[in-house]
Amino acid sequence: MEYNTVYQQAKEEIMDNRIEILPDVFLTSVQTDKFKTGCFSVNLLRPMRREEASANALIPSVLLRGSERWPDIRAISARLDELYGASVGTLVRKKGEMQMTGFFADYIEDALAGEPVFSEVLDFVSHTLLHPKLENGCFRADVVRSEKRNLANAIESRINNKRSYAVSQLLGTMCAGEAYGIARLGELEDVEREDERSLFAHYNEILAHSRVEIFYMGRKTAADAAEAFREALKELPRGVCTAVGTSVVERAEAVREKVETMDVAQGKLAIGLRTGCTAADEGYPALLMMNAIFGGGATSKLFTKVREEMSLCYYAGSSVEKFKGVMLVSSGIETANYETAKKEILNQLEQCRTGNISDYEFGSAKRYILSELKSAADSPGRLDDFYIGNAAAGLDGTLDALAKKIEGITKQEAAAAAKRLTLDMIYFLKGAEA
């Protein structure tokens, strides 16, 4: 398959630029006229720390409950309606061992509205970030209590999605002692101890001492976007920023196994491997190919062999955490099939290692990845996630560059990537009656 026929059409005139617009405030801009809407995100970068994870997750939600100019939800809704139904939402992301909190906004482009919309939405977001509605010199107690309940519900809901729960339990055990093992939203007990004064103090701390990464996509040039964000955030306090980064464990020293019993109808098997490779490494495109062959799509070995041909599971797939150097396998199985399914999943990994990859599997995997990259290029939200993740990790790669590298990957390189994998953790959630 030729690269140009798959990807170039999606690329169009997209160009990316990353510049420092204020001290430790960076803007990545993507100029394009292919969308009717523009978007941007403003992200505070924090190291994943148990003691602040839940507070970081709380702050954007509290801020979006009211500012000096728009003090409540009714006023906020009315203002966004005035801006042709612009949308502003909160963000809490985990990239490697970094937590990113802030806002994402999308809006109709100025040219289509016939009047400035971008600047007004940016004014709304910057004002929301920098001028919260206060009471007695701190956040409003009722708002903090309300958002604490919402966050607690979100944390508690993790256990209701047993597939996600199994993966979180796997990572919490596999990466115990590593920052990556900390949950994105923190833990219930940490939420409970926050109040309006402690949260406001933390807000002031992270506002002044966090690196800020901004993503913009729309019709403005990089220079024009930079000037707009520089002016909007000129009141942002700046101090010495807290360092962020991700430690990578190159390989597992031993295989660990954990079985948990719960009242579930379907067993959940999760397997964690160390890849010895991150998005910063030259071998990353080969790892993506290997993952697609192994468990990354409907033509992967896990899907076709383990699920379809052998009927050992209800679902089975794999994914790569590109900043931490971890691969995850997730599968739903009958408890009675645990040993057989586990053995066969690892057998399919061994097939990848030995280069037992058919032309069909290899070609399908390449088409799958290129299709995913094309879809990302057509999605403002996925573009934001890609570029912000790269910016946070200090990478300057583009979707275009990654697609070109994928085009050149061989079977031998994919097999070599598989050989670097080391099995670290096996987690199984089984039913209580089993």
C-alpha cells in the first residue's frame, strides 16, 4: 500500500509549530482550513503523585462552575450560547507518569460566523482559569462539595466497568512503586480530605509552578495564534516549574501473577508486558506494527486465532502505552478457560517473536495503523491528544512522519520488536462461584 494514497489526502495543509510564548508556556499550533470548527486546549502539567492527583482532577471542574465575570452555570451556559454554541470542557489526562489538567474548547470558525469567535472563547477560558469566583478568600464551599461528590462517583464507577477495573488492578500491582501505578483521578480517601481552602491553596501552587502546554488547531497562522494566547495568559503567574517526566523500566525481571475473586459473570484476564521502547525510540514504529499484528485490530492474531477460531474469549486485544514502555493485553473469558486462554495468548506472542506472520496479517496490520492515523488526522480531539502528548514528552514527531515510518516497516523489524517484550504481570478477575 502506498503512503500517499492512504495518508496524504488527510494531511492536506496541516503544519505544526511549537514555540514558547511565555516562561514555561508552550504553544503547539496546527494550521488548517479543513474543519468548520477550531479548537484549543490549555493544560497544566504535573508529575503523577498520589498526594495531589485527586486535587489536580478536581480543580478544572471547580473552575468551570463559575468565574468573576460568569459566576454560575446559568451565566456560563448563556455566554457559550452567545458564542454560537461553543463548547468548553474539563480535561484530566495521564500521559506516562504525567498528569495533565485543564480545558478543551471548540467553536465555529470566525470566517463562518462572520465575527470574531475564537478570541471570545479564548477570553472565556483564560478568565475561567485565572479569575475564579471566590468566597471568603477561597473557592466556594458548596461548589467544592458538589465537585468532590462528582469525582468520588467517577472513581467509584471504575469498579463497575470490570474490563477497566481489571486493567487498573493490573497496572496498580505491576507498577507499584512507580508513578505510573497511580490512578488518573486519584483515590477516594484523597478526595475526601480536600476542602475549599486546601484546594484553593493547591490551585495557586500549580498555577504558578506548572509547565503549560497549549494546543491550537484552526485557520490562524502560528504567529497570530501565539500572539492571541500570549495576550490572553499574560496574567498567568510564573515561578520555578515542577519537573515532569516518565521513568521507563526496560524489562521485567520476573513474572508475577495475581487472581482476584469478585461477583462477575465473565472472567477478565489482563496481561502486562515491558516493551523496552517508547515513542522517543527509533524502534517505536516497529512496535506499533507488532502490536497491530498481535492484538491491535480485527485481523490480529488475538482476534482471529484466540477469539474467532478457538473461541477462548469474548474479546481480546492489545495496546501500547507509548510514553511508559508498557503493552497491555485485555481479554474476557470463561473462568474455566483461564489457563488455556492465557497459554494461547502467550503462544500468539511467541508466533510474533519467531516471525510467523503471514502476508495477510502483515498487510492488514499496516492498513489498520494507517487508517487509524488518517482517522486521527480527521478528528480535532485526537489531533489534540496526539500533539499534546508529544509536547508533554518533549517529542516533535507528526502524524505524517509516523505514517511514513510505518510504511517502511518490515516483518523482520516487527518480529524484533516482539523479541524485546518481557512478560511482567498476569492478572485474573474471576467469579466468586468459580
